Amino acid sequence: MTEERPEKKDPMIPDGEVNPIDTDYQVGQDNIIVNVGPFGLDIHNPVFGVAGGLVILFVALTLGFHDQVESIFSGMKDWLTSNLDGFFLVAGNFFVLVCLIVAFSPLGRVRLGGTEAKPDYTYLGWFSMLFAAGMGIGLMFFGVSEPLTHFGTAFGGIEMTDGIRTDWAPLGAAAGDAQAATRLGMAATIYHWALHPWAIYAVLALGLALFSFNKGLPLTIRSVFYPLLGERVWGWPGHVIDILAVLATLFGLATSLGFGASQASSGLHFLFGTPQGISVQIILVIVITAIALFSVVAGLDAGVKRLSEINMALALLLLLFVIAVGPTLDILSGFFSNLGAYLQYLPALSNPVGREDTNFLQGWTAFYWAWWISWSPFVGMFIARVSRGRTVREFIISVLIVPSLACTLWMTVFGETAISQVVRSGYEAARDAELPLQLFMMLDALPLKEITSFIAIVLVVVFFVTSSDSGSLVIDVISAGGKVDAPVPQRVFWAVFEGLVAIALILSGGLVALQAMAVSTGLPFAIVLLAATLAIIKGLMSEPRR
């Protein structure tokens, strides 16, 4: 059908031909609206009530019994990653293959928003936002520590105890060969930050964009499943999908906030000599969550947008500084050689069968895939909202390639600098430091260390704030039945509980507990995403294309 677009631009009204889904469901029809003085609530009762209740119960039990649950989190993480590592690897490979098949098939000609839809943003603006989506606390935390760790374990070689491999090196290691260990370490790092995670995000983002802009359904996860569930998607099957999406996003964000708190604490100790420990991390979570609440109240444009612009400028400044004063030639040549190493080792790294590097596979890759899956509603909804007017082909290719290259550049700049300090200069302070401190120890060997370390702390804090604020917005949209303009107090609720969940997990096992909950919520949502791919393909097949 062809629909005329009004003069005022409404992204939910298609341009040109689409094949909309005919349903009587109206956004917010099942919501409960409550007004208390100047404050109000507009919540989708089953989703908000169940998800909110489970989160409150989790925080209460974890804070009340944090000494007892520490061993539970550790055992849960070990069991999930050791028994389901193959499942996560196969799922990650599947998402990459689905993206490539859809992009280069006739389905790639479908245009998001209708056959005549025009992009809302220029390529430069769109690519910048895709790049921004790829930046976050994770890149700050792992930018130095992961390449340096994989290099060190690969250089150290394979270790065996009672016939069991006990080292953490990827694949077959590269004992005593610094150049080969660098290539393998960088390839393993890029593997965790390039095509596979962005394919996970692209799948869900494509589904959200297609079923909102072309099919006319609410911007929420359950809408993707209409081809499979029909009108039942507005009932309990849909409620369960959205509840899982809320929980996955919340615990995925809490994991990132926990990483950010530990790194900010280490940076403040390094720069100003402040105390370290769990108490400081908890204070940081409270303070930064409070800042995030001001951003929430200020609104999307005044809050998240301005903070994101500040962060992008600071991140680019830090990146260019390290390129200029670090091993510039190693960085520039390393970018291309690291991409080559990534492509060389990609088949072996993504192979789920017959692997001997079980510590690397389970402790790194399986955790990462679960963490990315838990983040997919958050990043996917952001990508969907800025991608109207793109064809499916350019959408998938851009979402896979642009952020992957940005992450590769970031990891190369910081990782190559840290590795070069070890190999060429014999500087081992970064290598010997704990993971949250390694970035600051690397910067300590460069000029203007006080300034760059302070900028790094600011970046971690502002990434913390924007992640909390943006994550609260996404969770709120899902728990409000797809309403994008729900009352602010609802976002305040989710922002507060993101901080409380992070505090509860820090008290109950630190990074291990954070990783355990990311894996635990990533598992059921991985099943949701696998089913979503079928619904997305069915939805694309019904769309007109030129």
C-alpha cells in the first residue's frame, strides 16, 4: 500500500510502499496511568510490575545475604560458561551468517520506513552515531588490559597440569615469539569487539526498525515476534519476551557500571592517592548514579546528547594524543596488520568444536557473547531509532563494518602502545598491574600523564552516566509498552535500580558476580534472539522492495 506522508515528519508513518501489519492493538492500551500531584506513571502493568518486582527482590536478597551468595554467583558463572560455551559460540556465528545472507540477498533491497523513505541523517552523522554506540565503559576498561593479557598469555605458551591445559592463551599460543604473540593477542581482542557483537546488535536493531517503521507496531521487543505469535504477542508470550529484555538490559548495564566503578576507583587512587576497595566503588556508583538522575530529569537532548558530545570529543582527543606520542609507526602499521591477523585467526577463534584453549574460550569469549546479547536491547533500540530510511543492505553492512573498524582502531592504539612498552622498552608496570589499573599505568609512561589520566577518569565517569541514562530510557520504553514519551519518574526508577543492582553485585563477589549475572540473563535472551531471526526474515519477505 502507499501512504501519503504529512508535512510534519513522523517516523512512524511510512514513505512509499510498505506491508503493514493489521492489528487492533494501540500503544499503551494495557497501561496503568497514575497521577500523584506533579508526578505520574504510565506503565505496562505486567511487564513493569513483574520486571520491577524481580529486580527489587534480587537487590533485597543480594544485599541481605551478600556473604552467602558470593559463592553462588561464582559457581553459576563457572557452570554456565563451561557447559554452554559451545551454545554461545554457535549463536554468535549464526547471527553473523544471518546478517551476511540477508544483506546480500534480495531482502537487502528492503528500505526501512518504506520504499520512498529518505534517511534522517547524513552518512557522516549516521556513522558518528554508530561509532558512539560502539564506545563505552567496556572499551575504556579493556582497551589496554585485554590486548596486554592475551599477548602475555600467548607469549608465555601452553601450560599443562596432570594432562589438562591450565593457561589462558587463545588457540595454540605463541611461546617466546613476541611478534606472533602480538598478532594472536590483537586478533583475539578484535574478535571480541568486531563482527560478532555487532551482528548481535544488528539483528535486533533490524527487527525493531522493520516492525516499527514498516509494520506500524510499537517500538518494543515483542513486536518483532508478531509473524510467529500473531495477536498472542500482546498477551503473556509477549510479556515474557519484554520482561526478559528488561532484565537482560538491566544486568548487562549493571555489569558495565561495575567495571566502570572499579576502573574509576583505580584511576583516582593512582592520580590522587584516594583509598581503594569496595566501599569506594560503592560511593562512586552512588555519586555517578545521582549525576545520571540529573541527566534523566534534564531530558534526552539536554542530558544524554550533550554528555555524549563531550565524551566523543574527549575520547577522540585521548586517542589522537596516544597516536601522536606513542609508538606511532607501530600503531599505524598495526591497524592493518591486526585486521589481517583477525581475518587469519577468525575461523579458528569462532570454531566451537575440539578446542583445547578452554580457559580463553569459557572465561573470555562465552562471557563476552552473553554480555553482548544482554546489551542488545539497549544498543539495538538506539541503532534502530537513527537508521530510518536506510536499505537493509546498507544498514547491515554499515552496522557491522563501521563500529568494528572503530573498535579495532581503539584497541590497536591502546593495545599496541601497551605491548610496545613491554617488548621494546621493557616497561612492565602496565602488564603487572591489576586489570582496572592497566590503562593508567600505560598512560604513566607517556608525557602529560596527569592530564591524560584525569581525562581517562572523566571518560569513564561520563560513559557511566550516559550508559545509565540511555539504558534507563530503553528499559522504560519497553516497560511502558512501547511509549517513547513516558513520565520521567519511571526512568528515575530504572536509573536508581541500575545503580542498586551494581552495588549489590559488587558487594556479592565483585567482577565475578557482575559477569555471572550478565551470562545468566544473556542465556535466555540468546534464545529469544535466535527465534527473532526467523520472525525478521518472515517480515522482510513480505515487504515490497526496489
